[in-house]
Amino acid sequence: MHRLGVYSVCLALLAPGTRAADPETLSGYTAQSSKTEQEWEAKFRALPDLANLRAYMQRLTARPHHVGSPYDKDNAEWLLAKLKEWGLDAKIETYEVLFPTPKERVVELVAPARFTAKLQEPTVAVDPTSSQHDEQLPAFNAYSIDGDVTAPLVYVNFGIPADYEQLDRMGVSVKGAIVIARYGASWRGIKPKVAAEHGAIGCLIYSDPHEDGFFRGLDFPAGPYRPKDGVQRGSVMDMPVRPGDPLTPDVGATANARRLPLNEVETLTKIPVLPISYADAQPLLSALEGRVVPEAWRGSLPITYRSGPGPARVHLKAAFNWDRKPLYNVIARIPGSAAPDEWIIRGNHHDAWVNGADDPVSGTVALLEEARGMSVLLHQGWQPKRTIIFCFWDGEEEGLLGSTEWAEDHAEELRRKAAVYINSDNNNRGYLAVSGSHTLEKFINSLAREIPDPETKLSLWKRLQFGRISAAPANSSPAERQEPRTRADLRIQALGSGSDYTVFLGHLGVASMDIRFGGEGDDGAYHSIYDDFYRYTHFEDTDFSYGRALAQIAGSAIMRLAGADVLPYDFDDFTDTIRRYVDEVEKLAADMRAEIIERNRRLDEGLFSAVDDPREKLLPPPRDIVPPYLNFAPLENGFSALQRSAEEYRRALSKASANGGSAETRGNLRDLNAKLIAVERALTLKEGLPNRPWFQHQIYAPGFYTGYGVKTLPAVRESIEQKQWKLADEQIARVGKALENTGEAIQSAAAELARVAQ
Amino acid sequence: MHRLGVYSVCLALLAPGTRAADPETLSGYTAQSSKTEQEWEAKFRALPDLANLRAYMQRLTARPHHVGSPYDKDNAEWLLAKLKEWGLDAKIETYEVLFPTPKERVVELVAPARFTAKLQEPTVAVDPTSSQHDEQLPAFNAYSIDGDVTAPLVYVNFGIPADYEQLDRMGVSVKGAIVIARYGASWRGIKPKVAAEHGAIGCLIYSDPHEDGFFRGLDFPAGPYRPKDGVQRGSVMDMPVRPGDPLTPDVGATANARRLPLNEVETLTKIPVLPISYADAQPLLSALEGRVVPEAWRGSLPITYRSGPGPARVHLKAAFNWDRKPLYNVIARIPGSAAPDEWIIRGNHHDAWVNGADDPVSGTVALLEEARGMSVLLHQGWQPKRTIIFCFWDGEEEGLLGSTEWAEDHAEELRRKAAVYINSDNNNRGYLAVSGSHTLEKFINSLAREIPDPETKLSLWKRLQFGRISAAPANSSPAERQEPRTRADLRIQALGSGSDYTVFLGHLGVASMDIRFGGEGDDGAYHSIYDDFYRYTHFEDTDFSYGRALAQIAGSAIMRLAGADVLPYDFDDFTDTIRRYVDEVEKLAADMRAEIIERNRRLDEGLFSAVDDPREKLLPPPRDIVPPYLNFAPLENGFSALQRSAEEYRRALSKASANGGSAETRGNLRDLNAKLIAVERALTLKEGLPNRPWFQHQIYAPGFYTGYGVKTLPAVRESIEQKQWKLADEQIARVGKALENTGEAIQSAAAELARVAQ
């Protein structure tokens, strides 16, 4: 331990995307430590077992197991027992969280005809667990407020801000109305949020068969897609503001935590919301008159989609038990032999909306099998240098409760110790899908080159590369189309929100990744009672071979991160990515400027009324003030600092390499690794994002108006999108400063590397 | 007459797209003749009368009037009487054509369940003529062969060649099957043609509500869109090979014409075809199993669209009376006072599939009102210089029979005399839509600047410009987006086929235009019994104000062409357009080359099998030979000649202008006009297009595999598209020669202009 063969580190880092000249030497390792690591990883990768994965899933999904349910606790205790049985140091960490559950749910059409929505997913004969109605949570949206409203109905498409701009042009107001939005295009919580901003008093969300049903393929049980009575449950907490227990912002929801009164909570919806099936939605939508909606708004129901308002009038009633429920995070720990205060954390939630075979158990079982595998290695003498922490989160579905409360509870320690968090969630067949911190892009690319794809036997990397080549849109530029062939590393996506990495990356600034497989299955039972063992083993990763692949790559990643002499962050792919983001926001500002100038010109010319069809009148869009030119210099200066320091780090490695091909230990690596860990932290600012201080990371955040969907350089991008030009200028300066700070952090690591390698 | 104020001609031609410096002077006119012309046009434009248009439509659509029906003849006689009543020299020219009508029609699902298609459009209570079942032609596709077949069904999307490439990749063969295709993406006749090429033995064509029904808007009678039992009739004659009476290719179908025996006819389908409604299609499509089809193939029926083949088995029987029917073209003639042998021809058909209010009577009534208007002017002393011929065609729907037989019958005379043909057909509300010879682009642009749009009171031109600005696709380049603002003239479209201009432009090389309004209505009753007076006056151009606008612009165009001293062809917009076409075919060849190289590379790499989902296997596409580089030099040389001569014509005008601002007659304009008329003729080649010699124009033709859709530089473009590289090289040389010939024709006109203006 503490040995650094600088030569090998350099080679690996200086030959991006290709194997080092010595094909056996891993980045961040010496030739010797690399060989040892690879032997252990090879042993590990042979361990995940298809039958185990299947048996775990069958056990964990045997009954509904949402937060507060008996089987949720039962699963936690079973997981704990398993981990202990394998000799791991495991415990349950409990928090007490607000979790409203339905007391009364009514959706009725009261005019021009009467129809009462069933709000019930029926038993499917071939599917044994679909009949467990006594234990199933009914279909609802968690953290909707109570409400009892009757009003004209308006169809708002996906219910995102652009849809309301279109409604304005159509002369349709939702003030005082109940809106009906289809699932899709944004995270669901955005729909009631934006509806309320526009004056609606209630919100229904339904699954249109176009996005989620027979249009996509055969429906359950003939095929995997959502049947007519299937409903998507889900949280509508205002998570882009902050996730976690609404009563205990910023702190862990321990038994004695100070709690807000319900009326001071800021992340509940402003209006009542319920999700419905398309069988329940169709009579409502059919009863709408008014304008035929634009083509892109039309789904796959056999009706002419119209906007309303009315004559359909709807009665919506939702009442909840505003109870606190215990949640059970199961945490296991393998102490690090050399750097116990550097933590590699791996998590997946175990709670579900109902039986949850796809979401989340397909990922949970991989995590469990990783833990088993490492326990086997421990018995054989394996010792990770860093501490590994396995987390089986509870309460993810309601609002990332388990992970957020745990991380808030342990925030101070995590800020000091957490090096990397690796998340997974629902898993299916297909392609490797990695999102995360771009300092880890090169690392995960090299691992993906080593592990075979179950279906093709190619490496995961090669299959993904082919997938990217194949998927390049026809209208992309030749350079974009060739990138998957020419760039050393395949790009990973940025992380927004939607799973338990959120608190680690967005709040604490811990370099994070989310790893799954997908692209060949579907999520046609997402958050419904049909997401269960029967359906998963008939239509998704039926033999669990992608569950095994997930355990192999995520487990190997954990081991390799925990075993490296020097943490294998990379700042070249990172810098390359930041350059793209900077270009994007600069282009966004220029495009919006041009667009506003063009639109104002059209208003001056009278173009909008000239192209109007008198039988389908559209109001002209509003006039905007032509935006000022923004001062992007601070962002460019920040980027410049980043680029210089990344080069410096590369030079330091290069020099160390030249000096010390066969060198032994040249210093204490603890400081170097600490400085490397600090780099991601430098990307955060304590004051957070405008209007949502909990989110501190300045590169990645969920969009305020997209929900899960990421906004990179969020403070800058969203100020521009929302036409807050003064704020945009301020945020450019702040984010530029964060980039400069990060540059300094990298430079400091570079200096330390130069020092230890002398 | 025969006077040429060269100065004024020059000004008009040298200030493209703007009014001449003297705002009153028309292109091709002297200051004096221009003033006179404008006074007559102003009188003319005040004449078309909304009540007349309405009354004509009511009369003409009162009963079904397809070729061979009693009311078709009755209408012809009524039109003749009207024209004569107004003092015009009119007559009926009769031809005898093959027109098969249904004897028996059966479409049945025979397995896995039984269902018999209704094949009947029901009466709609509010719509009086929808009940005239005794006189209605049943729904069928004209020139389908007889057939009685039973076979497994395959869904082929739109049934165009690309769809069969996809079926090949899906491993689905149509050999021995009956295919079901939806209407759209190509002219209907392409569907059985391509199906037969792939071995199918029968073809059904249905109207999916996605393209043509409730997806688009409310269906009839609540709204204008096609109801569930509505069927689109239509011809499936192989018109891209040649239109017109199948028994008398190349010659007029006079009583004594030599006729082919039926078994030698080349334009019948190879397999039986019937059109059906979606109510009849849904049980068939629902009974298909096999692969779920690609997303772009799925329509708006509430089913999961699958390919088959089977288990659905279908029995299709179609038997026809193979009779000859008389057709009645009504032809009226206003003899030219100065140049009676230069003809300006104006046409619209009068026959319909059933009652045909939209198609064609909405256009026919405008034409009739133009004839009435000019008869009024004649009584007031107006004298057109050239001969004007009004044509009310019969038999358009079956295969452009009336216009083709008439023009073939009079071909020799037309080749000598016809200067311009202006067509219209169905008319609706919205924007001016002009397609045609680009030598007329500038001419029609300047007329469009003078006539007001009924809805906005802007000029037709201005509204269209706004429409073009507004419709510029978001992904178009800044230059493309700005073009409608910056280019002097709005572009007109090229003509393919689908109406009666075909023989004039494609076969005889007469400069042609098609003029209509549209874009705000719909064609939801196209070729069904519901296209009638009730529906037109409730949902389309209800007050006939666009009918009046059509009469105003088409009538003014006829008058202005007939009255000009010098025919106002323009070769600058024309040359600009040809440049685009040349660029397009060169890019097409380069793109196809790059695409084939890329595809072969992917085959070598094994990419296709690597990205395959094992549960939805796709076969790799076939390997193609990498195309040779084509020799585009002849096309570039031809273009160069064209460009030089266009410049020469412009210089000649300029010089004439400098010499003769106040000049009187300087020569006989007959030769100049004859040379100008010859320009469009020079774009034809006697040997026609590869495999379809009837089509002689080398710039414009209907696509061999699109039907109506135009292919510009067709011989070159289609050889490339069909990967016939050797043929492509030959055709480039031939088309290059045609461009050179055209250059010479323009040069000859330029020389003549220089001579007369000296």
C-alpha cells in the first residue's frame, strides 16, 4: 500500500481510451498492484450467479413492499440477515419520514355525461401477485395535497411550460380548471407544479397508450406493455427544490430531529393530483370540446384530441393520511485496509411502489450479489485499501427518502470521506447505460472494455460503441456521426435526478455514477401492480444475465476504486465535456437572442395574424425584450483555468513517469488522494443554485422544469432559459468562480503528485 | 399589336421581383399596352361572383358524375350550353376509353376468425346527396385486374420500396401473400405495383385515421374528416409509365383509333386491388400476428400494429366490366386577334368519382366563371392577341383520360402552337399554391402581388411569403430560413403528375402551371361519397371567396399571357432552379456513395448483428457494390450553356432598352415569340425517359416509384436512386445535351430580340 509506480499511472493516463502499453497495468495502480487487483476481479466476476439473482428477486418481490408496509421491513431484515450471514458488518439505519397514503380517491366526470373512474388495477389471472390487493398501495401521487374540487377539464398535453405557451396562443386558460396531462416529456411532479403556476386547481395524469401502452407493443399479459387499466404511481414532491423527508430539510429524519409543521413544508404540491389509467382517461378526454390540439399533442386513443375547457366537468377528490412512517436503510461496510477514511459507496434502493420486480429489485439483486461476491473474496484474503459501503436504501420511490436522510445525517463525515458513489436502480436487457461525473468517464470506459455483453459476447464497450454508431441521428453532422468511432472514450451522460445518487452528487459534491442496462426491454409496468416477478421473468431480463453483468461491472468498479493506489479520476474527458457545456450555454443565449429578435420582427410585420387560419385562430405570442449580450468571460476564464490545471496534472504525471519508471514509494499518497477527492467538491458552491440552495453542484442538476432531466451548468442555463438576464450574468460569474476553484483543486493535486513522485 | 416598347420590357425583366420603375408597366408589354391590359384585367377581376360559383357547384354536384354516368354527360352538355349562351365558340370533343367498373367486390377475413368487409359508405342523414346509392360508383381502384385470391395477410405500411427493405430486414416476405397498405406517402398506384414486384398476389389499401380520419380532426358530419366507413376510390393505372386510355397509347382514343387487345395493355395492375375503410381494415389488422412494426409504421387505430404474415387469411375478389365509355371534353375557344396560332390553354376537369364538390368542382366553377368573365369583356371590346382555349376535361379521375386523349389527338398542332397551359383542380381555403415550369416563376410572382387574399386582405404574395417564413423548418439553415425574405421571387414547386397538366408538360413540353389554394382545409372526403355540396359548403371554402380568388388569378394570368407583346418567360429564376437540381443530384450520388461505403463497413464490422435485440432479430441489409464516381461534366456543361444564354437574353434586353426607350415597333415579334415558345420544347427529348418514352420532359416527371410526386432531372435522379450507375452516366450525358439544346434555344431568342430591337 501507499506505493506508486508512477510510470504505470502515467502510461494509463497518457494513453486515453486505449490499453496502456503494458496491457495489464490499470490506471492508478503499479504493475504489481494492478496484477493482484486483476486476479481478484477475475475471481469476483465469476461469482455472480443467475439462480441467486432469480431467487433474491422472487423473495424480495413476493409481496408489496412500499415504505411503512410489513414486507418492506421484512425485506430489510432479510437483507440484513443475508449480509450478516456472509460475514459482513451490516446494520439497519432507521429514519422516520412523512409519507401520506390515500384515504379517499375520487375522479368523476359530472358533465356532460356521468362517468366514475375505476382507479383500480385488476388481477390478471396468469400473474399470481397481481391479486394481492389488500397489501397494494392504491394508485396515487405521493405528496399531493388534500383537495376536493369540481371544475371544467383542460387537456394540456405533457403539461410542461411550452405546452402552456401553446395554450395561451390558442386562447385556452387553465385558471380555475382541472388539467389532464399525459405522462411523458418531463418528470411527473412538474405537471401539477406548472399547472398550479398557471392557476389550475387540480391535476390528473394519465398514461397514454402512445407513450405507454398498446401503441408501443402488445400489452400485459400478452406482452410487456401497460394494459388499459394500468396506472403509474409516483411521487410528485417538488424534488427539483430538494428531495428527502419534507419535514426535515437539510438534516437526517432521526427520531428526535426538529420537524416542520405540515403547513410550512415547501415540497408538497399546490393542488391535488391523481394518476389514472387510459381506460379511465378516455371518457374524460372524449367529452372535451374546444380546439383540436396540435398534432404533436395527440396520443393513441381512438379519439380526436381536443383542448377544452369543458364541456367536460370533473370532480377530483384526494384525501390522505398524513402519517410518519419508519424507513429502513440496510448498510454494510467493508473497512479499508490502508485508507479506511476514503469511502467507496455503492447503493440501490429496496423499497417499491408495489411488488417492484423491475423497479428496483432487478438492480437490488445485483447489488446483493456483489456484496456476496466480495464476502467470498474477503474469506479468501482479499483486502480493499479503501472502505466499501453497501447501501440498500428504503423510501426511494416517495422522494429519495432513505438515501437523502442518511446522507444528510452523515453529511459532515461524507464531505470528508466519500470518494465515489455508484448507484443502480431498475435493470433490463440491452446496452450499458452510464451517467455520472465526467472525472470518471475514462475509468468506466476502461472497465466496460473488459466485461462481456451477455447477448453478443462482445465487450460491453464494443456493443455500446456499435449502438452509438447505429443510433447517430440522420441529421447529425459527419463529425458527430463519426465521434463514436474516433473519440477514445464513449461519452457518459450527465446525472439529473430520479434515483439515490442525487444527494451524493447534487448536495454533497461526491463524484457519482449511475450504472444500468437497458434499451431492449421496456418499462410498460412502471410503478404498477404488474411490475412483478411473473412479468419480469417473462418479458424483461428473463434469465438474469444482465443482472449478472450489472453485478460484474458495478462490483468491479467498486473493487478497482477501492484498491487503486491513486484514485483514477481523469480531467481530460472532464474538461472536454465542460467545453461542450460552455459552448451550449453560449449558443443558447445567442439562439434565444436571435429568436426573440425574429419573433419581435414578425410581430412588427403582423406575420402571426397574416398566417392565421380564421377558423383556428391563434393569438400572437407575447413580445419579449431583446436580451442584452451576456458577459461569458468569467465562464471562459474559469474554463481556461480548468484546462490549464488539467494540462498541469497531465504534465505532472508525465514528469513523474520520466523520473520514476521503476520507483518505489515516494511519498504519502493520502494527501494526493485527498486532494483528488476534493476536486468534485470544488464544483459545489455552499449557496447552491438560485432558489434551491440544497442543490450545490454547479455542473449537474435536475431541471427546475424537467424534474429528472439534467440541466448542465444549471444556474447559467436555467437563468437564460427563463430569460432572467441579470441573474444569468451573476450566475456566469459564480459558476466561472467554481470552475476556477476546481482548477485550483486540480492544480493542487498536480503539485502534490509532482512532489510525491520526485 | 406586334409593337414592342423594348424599354418597358427591359425594366420589367431587369428588376426581378419588384415592380418596374414605372409601376404600371407589365413585363412583356409597352407602357401603352400595359395600361390597356391592366384596365381590362381590373374589369375582369370584378366579375367573378360568389353566388355564381355556388350555383354552378350546386348544379354540377347534384348527382354522381363519373365517366360514363348519365350526369357526366348532362354536366358536359350544361357546360356547353352555358359557354354558348355567353357567346363563346364551344364544342364537345368525345373520345371512347376503357373504363372498367366493378361487377363483384369481396374482402373477407377467413381465418383465424371470419369477418366480411362492408365495402359500403353509408348515408349520412344531414347530407342529402350521400343517399344517392343507385348512381354512386362503389369504392374500387380503377384498372385493377380481375382476381380471386385467398392468402395470408401482411401489413406493409405505405407499401413503398423502402417499406419492403424493412420487411426484408424483419424476415417477412410477401411472396404469395395479400398485402394491406395504408394510403399515404406515395400515390396509390405505387402500392399494388411494388407489392406485385415483391411477389404479392393481392393488395388492399385502407385509410388509416392517422393520415385521414379522427386523428387529424373531427370526422364527418361533425367535422370535415373521413369517417370510419369512408373509402378513398382512385385509379391504380400505372400512370408513371403513361396516363390516358390504356387501349390507345400515344394516339387520341377516337372512335376509329387502333386499339390494343386487353392482354397487351401495359398500364393495368399485375394483381387485384381494392380500397377499404378503416372500419373494414381494423378486424383484418387486429388479426395479424408476427413482429410489432417499427414506430413510423403505426397508425391511429387502437391496436398494436404487427406485420404478419398471418394468421389472418384474407379472401379478396374483384371482378370488373371491361367496358368502353364515352368521355366528353368541353372545349371553348377565343381566337387571338394578332397571333391566333399562339395558344394559351386553361383547363380543369369536370368529372368526379362521385359527386365531387371539392374534387374537381371547386376548381371547375372558377374556370367557368373565368370563361363567363372573359365573355363579358369580349362584349365590351376586349381582344386577346393570342388564342385562349378553355378546356373542361372529362375522365381525369380514371387516368387523366380526357386531357391526354385530346392532347394526343391534337399533338402535332399543340407542339406548334401551345405557349402555356394553366391547370387547376380541387380548391380550398388558404395559401396560393403554384407548381409549374420555372420559366413562369417570375410571371406568376408578379401577378400574386396584385391580387388580394380573401381572409387577410394582404396580397396573395405577401401572405404566402409570411407562410413560407413561418413554415421554415426549425432545422433549416439560416440562409434557407431567410430566403423567403431575401429572394425576389417566392419559389414555385415542380410539377409531377396527378392532374391534367401532365400531357402538356411531360409529353409535349408546353410550359405549364397548376394553380390552387389550400393549406387551411383538408381532404377528408377525398374520392368518397361525402365529397359533396353539403360538406364543401359546411367545411371548405364555404363562401367561395377562394374560388373567386382562383378565378381572379388564373383568369388574369390567361389574359396577361394572351395579351403580352412578348411572352413573359424568364430564364433567371429558371437557371437558378436548375442549379439547385444539379446540386441535388450530385449530392444524391455522393450521399449514396458514402452511405453504401458506411453500410458495407458496418457489415464488415458485424455491427448489425451486434446491435440486434435477440428477441427482435433483424437481418443485416444486403451489401452493395460501391458506386463508381459519376461523370457530371455533361450536366455542368449543359448548365453552363444555359447560364450563358440566360445572361445573353438579359444582355439583349438591356441593350434593347438602352437603344430604344421610346421605340416603336422594330420588327416582327412572331419569330421572337415562336423562339420563346420553343424553349420549353427544347427541354424534351423524343426518346423520353428510360423505360417510359411517353414522358419526354427532362426536367420534370412524376416519380416511377412515387407516382404523383415529382422527380426533377428524373432520368438522372432515378438512375442514381435505383443504383443503375451505368445508366446514370448515360442519362447525365443526355440531360446535359437537353440543357445545351435549351441554351441554344434561349440564345436564338436572345439573338432575335437583339435583331428586332436594333
